[in-house]
Amino acid sequence: MTNNKTLLESETNRAIRIQFVSREIPVENLIGSSTYILDLISYLCQKDYEIEYILLNYSPNGEIPWYIIPPSIAALTNIVAKNNLRIGRILLRFNSLSDWLTALLRPVYNLLLPEKLKDIYRFTRDRKGKTYNEAKPNIPQFWGTPATAEEIAFANSRFVKFKPDVVIANYAFLGSILDSPFLDKTVLKVILTHDVLSQRVVDYQKLGIPSCLMEYNKETEAIELCKAQVLLAIQEEDAKVFQEIAPQCEVISMPMSAVPHSHTVKQVPGRCLFVGSATDHNVYGLQWFLKYVWPLVLESVPHCSLHVCGTVCNGFEEAFPNVRFLGRVNDLEPEYSNAEVCLIPLIIGSGLKIKLVEAMSYGRACVSTSVGVQGLGEIIGSAVLVADTIEDFAAAIRMLLTNLDKRQWMEEQAHKYVTEKLSPKAVYQPFVDKIEQHLQQLATGMLE
């Protein structure tokens, strides 16, 4: 398709322009969806596309009125944020004087205020039900709601200025953004779905778990999806659902890419690893594992240990035997190198589990529930063992920790699958081809 892009650019005398519209800034190693977005944008940048990232959340740093854009995304795209002035990698929000005063006075509070006065402040604050650290980083509390009139107006202003060839809405609940009168039929409208949101609601309801998407069902999801011409599904099972509920859309199955990693340090005998963000499905899954499965594993393999990495650690205060909560780790390579088994003990959720793809890229044998391996059924029994009961999950871990030949064979299968099926070109090029096909049709029409 390279010649098609060259023809289009020769007619328009500019690079192809793509706009992402999102409520969150993707931060490396923070949450799976961010890793996925960064990976996709990185591939699109290799095609010399001009990319703008529209941030609808005017306060990406919570109450603090400034935010430093991570270098990983700043190097790939131009970020514009609602109600913010950008200076270099710094976003400055000036619509709240009280937030600026609070942020500037916080160092004085921390360093100079006596503890007795701090206690009085904390007591008053807690009685009001406001705790500064309650919010999850970079994710607004209205995350799963439809686009507001203010958000739509800001996106429209950017459409007028940037004049995109492609607009990608991040998640289906932002589909109404694509209904803009400033996006004519020449613009390719796309939704990066991540997962089937209506199915997530059903799963949460079955387990009695609260969700910010409780009023979201298949009908409301279909309405949003139909605003787009192209739906990007993160795995094949999701793609089939989208094709059923939005048959007029073209659905492209597009998992996250991966490349094989080598190891510089040796595995630690008995070491298990869980990597995850502070999303509900990770917290609930890990709670289930630590409460029911881990004691059985320790009974049969007393020397085993578990490292937990990521913001999921924020959901745990209790100590567990042979378990270390490491929090967010900037470089996960040593942790994957040390691990003999990676765990995906998820009991709810849809979409593709980025942690599973990442573990396979490091050539690690995995144990997962059926939920954790959705969309990757062909690797069951080769790179991953699937178990859905407490006893079976513990037995699978025990088997891999004590059977070197089986574990090494699974490690080889993991690297083989990543190499053959998940290379950046294999997963992202079909979407690039669709972009260039669409724009080539426009260019041909203009020539005629």
C-alpha cells in the first residue's frame, strides 16, 4: 500500500493526519490500555503519519493544576488538552485558582505545619469524605460516560484546526465525538474498542461488583459503535460480537503487538509473577488468588515466592506469606527474567489481557483462568495452562514449578507464538492498509 500513500501525499502535499480523542494520557507501564495505545501510535509514527492526541480530561493530574507529559507519548505525538496551556512537556490549567493555591501551599503544609494542626485538617477533611489520594492517576471519575457537550465542542475546535484524515475515538463511549459536523465523509472514523463494554457490565453484575458502566448495555453500545466506519477489536472473540451488534461497520481484529525479549539474569527457583494495574478486575482476581489459591501452592511448593508489580498493589494492605508487593516498576525486564511462572488469575473482564501478551514476549510459561486467555485460544496447552477452579489453578502452578522440561517447552512455544503471530507488522498493518485504501479511493476520485 506504500505507493497509494505516496500518490495521496503527492496530491495533498502533506502527510496523512490522524487524531486520537481520549480522556486519558497513555502512560508506559501503568495500565494495559495505555501500553496498547502507545504501541499502536508508535507503529503509525513509523509510517510518517502526523498525529495529534486530543485529551478531553482537563485535569490529568487530579487536583494539581499542572502535568508533565510522559516522554514516551511526547516523543510520538502532539498532545492538546482542554482548558490547558502547553509549554514543552508541561500542561498548565488556569481555570481553578483554588487548585493552584492548594498545590502551592502543600509544601508548606508538609514541611512547616505542626502535626497537631495537620491532625485537625485531616479530621475535617475525612468528615467531608474527601481524600486526596482516592482518585486513580490519569483516569477521570466520569471515565465511562458519553462525551459531554463541552468535550464535543473542544474536539470540534481541534477538528477544524487540524483537518484530520482519520479520527480515532478511544473507547466506544466516546463514539458521539465522531458525529461531528466538522468531520465530512472524507474522514475515516474509527473506534479503538479495547473490549466489549456491555459484556463487562454483565460480568460485573453477576459477581455483584459495582461498575462505572452499570447503565451500559448492548443496545447503547451498538448506538455508539455505529458512529464509526471502522471498529478496532483487540481480539477475535470481541470482533465477532462487534460484527453482530454493528453489522454496518468494518471490524478489524488488532491485538497488541509484541517482540521476543531475551534475559540477562537467571530465573529464581519457585518465583511466580503477577503484573497489573489498579483496575477492578485485577484487584478482584488477585484477591481471589491470594485468599484461596496461594495457600495451596505454598503447601506443595514451600520455597515458592510471588512478586506483584503494578498499581494493583495499592489495593492490598494485608501481608501474605512469601509475597512481595513491589508497586509500579519502571523496568519489568528483571522481574520477568526472574520468574518461572506468570499468573493471570482473572475472574471477570473481556478484551485481550496485555499482561499475558507481555509475559509471552518474555518467553514465560503462564497459568490463567479462561477469562484471562480470551481471544488467544490457540495458545492453550502450549504457552499457557488454563484452570478455573482453586484446586486446578494451584495444581497447574505446582506442575510448572516442579517440571523443568514442561516449563521450558512452554517458554519456547510462547516465544514462537509472539514471533509468528504478534509482530507489529502482523497486527497493525491491516489497519494501516485500511487507512491508505480509504484515502487512495478519495485521491482517485479527485483525480477523476
